[in-house]
Amino acid sequence: MDDTCLKYCLTDDERGQFEEQGYLVLDDVLPTALLPELNAAADELVAEYRQTEGTDAGTSVNPFDFVGRNELFLNLLDWPQTFPKVWGILGWHIQLYHTHMMTVPPAPAAAAPKRMGWHQDSARLNIDLETNPRPRVSVKVGFFLTDTTAADSGNVYIIPGSHLRNRLELPEDGIGEPPDAMALHVGAGSAIIFDRRVWHASGRNLSDVSRKVLYYGYSYRWLKPRDNMTVDHLLTAADPIRRQLLGASTGNHGFTSPKDEDVPLREWIREHLGEEAVAP
């Protein structure tokens, strides 16, 4: 793994904001020169998905399990400016459990208003787990390939601090949004990291370009991946930490009682940051 990531470890201020608000915005984590390549790769995948699924160009699409489709996508798995924040929040016993590419085309300006689709991630986890608040379990990193610094450009909306409550109260009119909802204004090449429990939604896109975000979900290794994880073809050439993130294990028992070879990220952090960084 690239030692450059040590410059981007989670700071105390970032940890405080994440614990209180449930999210971080990280500006300019991707070089400008990389964005055209990533956009081209994303467009190719979306075009293939539209053809397979029979969706037209005006419909939002959300292909899953894309990390193994292009080396550009694989390289974002342990990106130096974002991955240290992930292990800083979740610790070393982690994996990639989900990727999805959210593409939101421009909507007609005259489209009837409707409420955004507010949700917490992970579906049944929010029914089966009983505590209030429920445990974090996972976080998601979103790399923005298009600019959403203007209003109504397909902005992600969140409710800061809502990761600490299980229920969301919505206005009864069927259209209005929660009063504490906030649009995130994120530039192309920037990223967000958020707790899966944060209530969030996609806003309308009245710009002239499709809003595109690559999402990488990281969880504890004992959680069954949400995707098919079509990554076997990547494992032979992957370094040990990428193998861990892509689901390699010495066996099923290794997902709950890991051996050293199951979690090379632990030793890497210990070597570079000391024993205190990997406790317990």
C-alpha cells in the first residue's frame, strides 16, 4: 500500500465531526487529469448497463459491483486521500462489501415536485438490529466525477447528526423535506465519507450534465457482501491489503476470528503507526 496515505490519516477534528455529524467532505482528492479517464470508464459501464437493462438515457441508473471492471476503479479502493479515513473510523478488520455507480441524468425543469427518497443504507440491518441508535457497521466513500457545487445539480442531501436516530419524521404533505435537510455542494474530484446510518437522499438534477458518483462501501469482514463481488480475477495480482479488502480469507472462521494472514492491514498500521493504532 502507498505510504503516501500516512499524510491523510483521520485527524481529531475529522473524527469529532464524523462522530457528531456522521459525514465528511474531502475536497480535491482526485487529480484533475484523472477525471476524464474515470468519466469515460463510467460512461462505458453505464452504456452497457442501459443496454442490458433496457433503460433510456433519461433514467437514473445504479450499476453494482463495478470495482473489478476497470483498473481505474480498483485503484480507488485504497486511495491514499480517502482509505486512511476509512480505517481511522472502522479500524483494521474491514473489507469492501459494496460498490455502486449512481448516475442521475438531467430532469425536465417542468417535472412535478416529489419528495426525495430518504433512507439509511443496508436495508434489513435497519430492521433486524434492535438498538437505538443501531451500530455503525459500515461507511461509504463517494467519489464525485461531476460537479455538484451549484444548487439542483443532483446534490446529495443529508441530515447532519441523523445517524444517531433510527426514525425520520417527514412532513405530512407528501412533498416537503425534513427541515434539517442539507444539500452537499461537492466538486468534481472531491469525495464524501458518511456513516451508513445517516439519513440521505439524491436531489433533483436540473443541470445539463448527468451527475455521476462512484460509491465504495466498507464494512467489518463478518458482514456478508451486498454485491456478488466479481473480483476473483483481481486476487492473484493484488497486494495483501487489497486481497483483504476484496474478501480473501483463510476460511470462514477467519472472518470472525482472523489470523494475521487474514488481516495484513493490521500489521501495516502497527508497523507505521504503532501498537496503539491497532488496539484492541
